[in-house]
Amino acid sequence: MKIRLYPTLLIYLQLFFLYACVETYDVTYKLNAELLTVDGFVTDQVGSVISISKSRSVETIYFSEPVKGCIVEFLAGDGTITRLTEQAEGVYAPPSTFQGKSGETYQLRFKTPDGKNYESSKEKLGAVPAIKKVYQQFDKNGLLDATGKRVIGSTVNVFVDFDDPKDTKNYYLWRWKRYEEQSICITCESGMLNFSGGTCVRITSRNPPTYDYQCSGFCWDLYYSTDVNILADDFSNGNSIEAHLIAKVPYHSFRGTLLEVEQIGLSKDAYLYHKLLREQSQSTGTLTDTPPAPIIGNIQNVSDPNDKVIGYFGAASSKIARYWVDRSLYKDAILVPLMGREANFEPSTPSRPPVYPCVLSKFRTPIRPEGWMY
């Protein structure tokens, strides 16, 4: 039976693997008190990461700041302890060779600089089936405005097929990361670039232009999934799952783009947490809107049960597939510029070549992605 569902080099590499890990959801809350927020997974892929921050609000202004200087470790069921190091402010990662093991349990433990100790419940890293097939379909009217009524662009919709294992209860989460080639590396709003300082300088004329500056080399922007895409196999246990929608890729150009799809096997508790996260995001609009209340996960202060912690620590098997989205196939697509407008470059002169370097970050990389087609 088949179920069909619709609806410098070393430094660069270290940073690349840090940012290539499972991406956590950035959920904003209206908080009356300061709360600790923790997110991350142990996976059987290289690149597990834990983020720790503090969240609070003052009237309508929301603040989130990383918690630096924590002592963080993974405790495996066999007694093995893996110490994590702070790779960026509030972001902690195990050694680059660390990979979780299927069937093993993992627990997160950490101590904050103010001496508070926290730990998660134990999570078992189960298996997840491989992605059998990734493919695309064109939707000329796929991108709508905020009202959901006016078409503003076309999309290429990407789907996966996989086989759900028999006689086991399975819970799935899908996330994706997309690489889009970028030719503009900095924009100076109402200004121009100071090349010696690498910063924008405001132009004091009546109608100052906004100038864009081309990348001095190859560059790719990174986009991440924001929807909570989950599935329980209540009605599909042991069957082939076909046409599960993963992403709707907008038409920024007729050139291709690379999509990295991750299929994750969750525990039941992790699934229920993400289900609640999805329900709250649907009730408010998107994950970037403000849900009605913070979602407390499986992490607690070991000596103070009233110290609530937002977020969830999970152990999850993961399968990754890279798929080249070919946008050149559909000539009648409605284009949406990558920046929402056409570029406006500063006129080039011998003393001011209008270029800027591609700076490695979570959302941009000069490193050619594996699987890039040209």
C-alpha cells in the first residue's frame, strides 16, 4: 500500500561545520520574567550543537542574549561524557569527530556562570529510514502575499518519498537548508561604501541613493526552513510515504539552487513538543510571530523546579539528501528578485571598484557547497 500526502580554509571549515548543524527554531515570546532558552540535538551526523540564551521582554520590546561561559556536556547511557566547547557566543559544540550512536541514550547537562545546574531527560537515538527519492513540481502561483490572495511569484515545490518501517512507531521531522548564489555582498542604505573601513557612510544629499556592491568572489546565501514539518505514522505504519512536501522554493532567477533536506527521527516526547510548537505557530501566523505562552520542554534546574526552561534537547537519527532544484525548466515562471528589488550598483571607477568580500557567517558562505551544479 502507498500513502500519498499533499498539502582562512581551516577557520572557514570549522565555522562551516558549526553552521551546517541542525538548525534550531527562533521563537519569540512575550515574557514577564527572564527565562533560559535551550535548543539542540545529538544526531548520528557530524555537527551536533547546543544553543543557550536568556529571553525576556520589557513592555513590547523582546530581548534575547546568548549565555556565555557555560560548562556543557553530553552524558551517554554507557557512561561516556563528552565535553562541549563554546564555538560562538552561547553556541556549544562537541569535538568535530563526535557522532551519536543509534540505540544509545543521551542526556544534556550544563552549568551556567552563576552556578545553576541544569539537565535534560534522557533521549534515545533511534533509527530513521533513508530518503528514497527527492523530486520537484512547478507551481506558477505558488507564492502569495500576506493576505494569501494575491500571487507574487512562482515556486518549485520539493517532495520526498521514503519507506516507513513496519511494526514500530515512528515520528519524523524535516528541515532544510538552501544555498542561493549571491552576487551582492553589501548594501549601503542611503549611502556608499568606505572601502578602507569596510563600512557604509551616509550620503547627506536630499535624495541619497542606496548602492549595492558586488561580491569580490563566489558567494552563496543560506536560507533555513521555518515551518515545523512533522509527521507521525499513525495511518502509514509500514507503508511507502510519497509526495511529502518539504519546501516551496521561490523563483529568484531561472538559475538553479541547492536544497539540503534533512529527515530526522524523533522520540515521541520530542514529537509532542514540536507538535505543540507547530500548533502555536499556526495560531499566531509563523514561528517569527509571538506565541501565547512559552513552551517548556524536557530541561530543568536540578535544584529548583520553579526555574522554567524553554526549549527541548533531543537525540535524533538523521538522513541528509542534497537536491539540485532546476528552475530553468519553467520559462513562464513569475520572478521575485532575491532582494525584493533590482540591484543598484555604485558606478565603477579605477580608484573605487564597487566590490566587497563574501564574509562567512550563518547566512552566507564563500565555500562552494557540495553538490553545487555549476
